[in-house]
Amino acid sequence: MTPGKKQRVDTFSLAHIGPKDTNLPVYVYIGVRTRQGKEPVVRVSNSRKAGYNEDHFCLTITDNPQVVRGAKCKLSKAGLEKAVEWVKLNKRLLLKYWRQEETDTLTVLENLKPIELPKKGGRR
């Protein structure tokens, strides 16, 4: 992508996953491989607002997810660590969806796992 130019994102090809389904404080967007998609990624919102917005960053879908193209990660260190944990937890299914080995979005959404929240009154 050329610096200063916005990348066009087809939001219809993205599944929006909210905090109640991930236990993350923000929305996550998953999609299938596109012509521009050289590496598997998920988009993570920097905002708690519902719906797709341009204020997001991408995490690679790997054993060690890294922030890549897109807007800068504005989450706290703890928020980013939770997003990385969620990608690791769901890596296999996210990759199958990105590669279109699993094409039923509803099946994918039903099988994604949320991260565990710390127990009330104690540490994790």
C-alpha cells in the first residue's frame, strides 16, 4: 500500500465479532483471503464503538501474532495481549476460514472461542 493512501476494504466480506463473543473490549473483523491478502490477518478495532470503522489494526494469524499494516494499535498493552491470546486460541479455525477451507460463516462464528476472563475476586 502506498503511504498516505487508504486501502479499500470490502466490509461485506468481513464478519464482525463483538465483545460478548470474544471477551475482548473491542470488535474483531475476520474475513477470507482477497486478491490483496498475502498473509492471513484479522482486523482489530481500536475503538469500542460497534460497527466497522477505519480505526483498526491488523494482527497476523500465526503462532506469534504480530501487528502489521493498517492503523497503529492504540490498545493498552493488556488489550493487545488479549487480542493476541484470542488469535492464538482460534488460529486453526481463523486460518481455515481465511483460506476458504471452511466457507460457512455461521459455523465459524459458532465455533470461535472467547478468551477466559479473570475470575472475580482473584487473579487468573
